[in-house]
Amino acid sequence: MMSLPKKHLFDLPDGVIYLDGNSLGPLPKGVAEKLQHAVTAEWGQALIKGWNTCGWMDQPTRVGNMVARLIGAPHGSVVMGDTLSIKVFQALSAALAMRPDRKVILSDTGNFPTDLYMAEGLIRLKDAGYTLRTVAPQDASAAITEDIAAVMLTEVDYRTGRKHDMHDITRRAQNAGAVMIWDLAHSAGAVEVNLTQARCEFAVGCTYKYLNGGPGAPAFIYVRPDLTEHIEPALSGWLGHQAPFAFDLSYTPAPSIERMRVGTPPVLQMTALEHAMQVWDGVEMYDIRTASLALSEQFITEVEARCPDLTLISPRDGATRGSQVSFSFEHGYAAMQALIDRGVIGDFRAPNVMRFGFTPLYLDASDVTAAVDILAQVINDNLWDKPAYKTKSRVT
């Protein structure tokens, strides 16, 4: 097993134990300097020449290949750009076009709301009799029937950390004739994923969580290679054209994964992500997963022993849990604010969920013990019971 953690690769504030990498990863060292160089030397001095001389135009596929390694995807099957919501729309619209005789989209009630919202919006836009069917997460597999066009699930539940069985559900979906779409927002960089073995048609994900790309970092989309030249991009943007600078008046999709590009890539955000991805050099997801499970198990054991007022809502079995642990507490929001005020950063999700992420790149067992020490003080001594901690901010 490789040596973890790699705290020296991150600019973490002194005195802070960061347990929120499942929401926003910390700043890797060198990213700020790389961004400064991109602004002053590339944009500032190269000007528009930078699209060619600085490699800007190739960033979406170049960085896509870096992400592909961490999710078990082949070279040339992942492209970056836009937001996760846009990538969900692209994948779902392409999936429905592949099954024109079916009208049902299956998802679950634990899915991240944006995925469901995008499905609802697409259904309204198409106005062709489509329906979104949602079931409890544990019922998703059994709910796959032969009237379903696409199954759209997030592998790791953002609220509880519950982890679907990707391979089993994909097999069931395809046996029923449905197209499979996986959202890897809480998987990429957190758990072992092998899209090549899973054989799903599409996968999407964001890069500002475990991949540490920074706030607003671009999302990714994966298309199974044998399908790439056959899918129909609903968002037929000019950079998805086979020859963008021919400026044809009608759209012809690129023959590669680049057909899933839409508009101009966010060069500065992509530059931050590209440099941030270097912390993964030489890192294997097996080692990350093994270490994160050990940290999570330690946290669960210590919290349950010392904080009886907290109730574990994440799966106890690590094999069915992602890289986060969630506890419910009636005063969860206030307790989280008190915890943050004391240098332990997690986050809160309505109605009463305290979330804690475990990223072995910059966390170790001593961090877990220190975090539980402070959490126990906050909960057992009612340190959360102050008006300042109960006033909710816009972002929780």
C-alpha cells in the first residue's frame, strides 16, 4: 500500500480538520501559482494565440483522460466542460433518443435534486408523454421493468453515503432493455469505479469534491466507446461539431467524445483542475478506498461510543457506503456551526443530517480522533445551543 496521507500537497489552514472534501475539496499546492501564470503569462501575453500555443482547446479531452483513469474508463471516453446539470441533461437526452419507444425514466428519492430537476425539465421540454418514476433507493433494482427507457442513479447518496451496486443495477437495467446513466459526483476520487467493467452507457460527475478542482470546477461526461459515434447530442454546440472552425451552418457531430462538448471551455477553471489532478499521480483508488474505509470505521466507532445523542444514518457496512459518514441530530445545523467554529469542518443537509467526508489524501487517524474529541464536547456540553449557531446561512 502506498504512503498516505499526502498532506504536504495541500494548502490546508493551520488548526483546521477538514471533513468536507465530499462537498468542496481543499486547495492543492501550486494551483494558485499555476492560475496566476495562466492569467498573466498565457492570457496576458499570448492573448488569443493561447488557444493554440498554450493548449487551451485541447484541455477538455486532455483533462478528461486524467479523470478517466480514476473511474476505470478508457482513454478518449471522457470529456470535460460545463456543469454537472448540463452533463446530466446531455446524457439523459441521448439515452431517451436511444429508446424512442419507451417513456419512463427511473430514478430514486435519494438522488441529488439537480438530477431530478433536469429530468423534469427535459420531460416538459419534450412534451411527449415521458414520466419520471422515483422509488426508494433500496427498491431501485427491483423497480427496473421493461417499460423503462433510462435508469438514472447517483452511485453514492449525497445525504447518507449509501452506495448502490453499480454492476448489478447496470446489468439489470440492460437486461430489461434500458439505458444506464450513473452520476459519479460522490464516487470519482472517493471509491473504486470501473466503468469499463460495468459497461454502463453513460456516466457524469463533478470535479470540485474529491478531485479538488475548486468551486465551479467543470464537470465530466463519459460515453461508452462503442456508442460514441451513434449518440445524438441534444445540445449541439459549436465545439461539438466535427469541424468547429469551418463554421458550417448546420451541425455535424464530431466522431469522437468531443461531440459531447458544447461551448467554449472555462480555461481558468480547467487550468486549476488540471494542476489539481497532479496530486493523483501514482495514487491507486484501491489504496484510497482502503484508507477511507479505515478512517470511516474509526469515526463511527468513536462517535457512537462518545455521542449517544447522534444516530448513524449511513450504512454500517463499509461495502455499501461511500467515503462519507452521516449522523442525524435534532439540532444538527447548530451543532455543525459550533463544530466549524472550533476548527472541525463538516456540513449539514436538511432536515437534520451532519455529514463528514473522509479523504485519505490529507486525513489520518489522528485527525479523526481529534475531530471526535471536539464533536463530543459540542454535543455533550450543548455548546451548539447559542443563537448565532441557529441562524442559517444561504449555503449549509
